[in-house]
Amino acid sequence: MNARRVLAGLFTILPLAVLLLVVPVLRPPERVPTHWAGSRPDGWTAGAGLLVGVMTVVVLCALAAAALAVLQRVVPQAWSRWAITAAAAVGWGALLVYVVTVWRTGVSGPEEVGQLWALLAVVGALVAGLVGYVVHGRRVPPPAELRERIPERARTQPLRGSAVRPVEPWTTEVSSGTMRVIGWGLVAVFLVTAVAVAASGESLVMVVVVLLVGGGAALLALAWSRVRLRVDEAGLEVRSRVLPVRVASVAAEDVVGVEVLDLDPMRWGGIGLRALPERTAYIVDGGPGIVVWKRDGRRLALQVTEGEAAARAGARTLLRAAGQRLGESSRSS
């Protein structure tokens, strides 16, 4: 049994216990604010209704966490990790909504509760999700087990002595029309949505949530729409050519294998950027690419649109950089 997965599940179930302890102290008032016009509320609901809604959400999140803990052998750990992250964020967020709303209503009255207090609950939910993600962690396979998974010709071998030579950097650029269309499409959709939400008089919290979710997804897609792959003695770096950010990297000491494969979108989750259990792929339209085996057991697959010869040159360069780093570490130990 994975102790960290169980601990993350307990963290996700904890809001239910906390809510049961809090309710006798913070009893639901006659009414609580649910909608704001500017800085002042203009919509209310019964406090008992808020408690029922929050209790339902917290119980469902607790049941989901318990099921994930029981089904460890069935649910892949990558899926479990993200499911726990979502359940922890929603469960703790619902609890914070109840606590903050009822507390401020008791202090100032339902007509004086500002929407920034609701935004505080959203921030708390994000923090709780991050805690669940970190606590859950992921199982790193032992080196011997991982090595058995890697084809022998693709394994990193230590290089020492005369085999150590300067690593000539290798670079190539890859563009994805699919990611570009998705990115600009998300920008347009979420800008229109944010304007519509703001114009309809919805609260600042809703506008902020829409912009954060939509803006984050759009920037991620645009960053990956055109990238540069570079391999040098430090390892592999994938840097966006649209935004000034590094979108992925693998240090040379973390590379345990490199192979060149024909990346079939049907086997790697589709075209574009795909994050799947134990592997991430960036595929433009299918074709030769570099598959990097990392020390934590995950694989990173990157299509090289210049062709198989370019992909093999990049793979050889990365294997040399990783082999020399492995040789240095084994000699020092």
C-alpha cells in the first residue's frame, strides 16, 4: 500500500471532520450572501441551504478520496494524484466558503460581507489542492526495475576516459498549428466570456476565476505552439519561441535512456501536447521523434519535424551528455 496516497486521501477527507466540528460553533445564520453587485451583496440564500450544499460537496469529495485509496491497484498513480488534487481543492474550498461566509455574516451582517472574502476561499482551495498534490507525490521505480523497461540499445551508458569529448549542441524548432489554433481560440473564448460575466453583473470572484482558468490554458497552448529543442552538456531544454519561457527540461543526470520512435498520435494521446499516466508527448502530425526516459520513470516524447536523421542526431547528443554525466557521478562515488 502506498502510504503517501493514503495520507493524501486522509487530507482530502479531513474537511468533512472539520465541518462537523465547526457547525456547532458557527451555526448557519438566517441568510447569507450569494451574489454581489460591485462591493455589496445583492443576493442571499438561507444559511441552512448553504450548509446542506457544502455538506453534500464535502461528503462527495471524501467518498472520492476513500475510493481512490481503496483502488490503488486499479487507478494509475498519475490519475490518482490529479483526482486527489481536485477533490482536496473542492472539499477544502467548500469548507472555507462556509466558514468565511458564516463568520463574516455573524460579524458584520449579511448586507456587509464583501466579495473579497469569497475570493479568500478560492485562494484557500488552490492552496489545499497544491498540498494534496505534493503530499500524494508519485512512486519512483527502483533503478533496476526502470532499466528493465528501457530497450538495451537506448540505455544511458557511463562514458569515461577517451570516450569523453565535448558535447556539440543540437537544436531544432518545432511548430504546431493545432496548438496555435487552440491557444488563440481559448484567448478569444475566455475574453468574451469574462466580458459577458462582468457585464451581467456577476461577482469579481467569478470574473477572476474565468480569467485565471482561461488565461492559463491559453498561455500554455500558445507557449507550446512553436518551440525550440536544444540538447547540450546540461541536458534537454524545450523553450517557447512565442513566449519567453522554458516549457520543459530534462537534466543530463536525469536521463536514463533515449530512443527514436515513430510517434503515432493514436498511441500517444493525439496531436498537440498530451499528458498521460507515466508519459507526456508533443506531437505535431505524427512522425519520428525523441523519447526520453527520465529517472523518475516518466517518458517525454517530442516529435522532430526535420525528420528521422535529425531526431537520431539529437538522441545521440543527449545520450552522450547523459553518459558523460553518469560517468562523472560513478567515478566520484
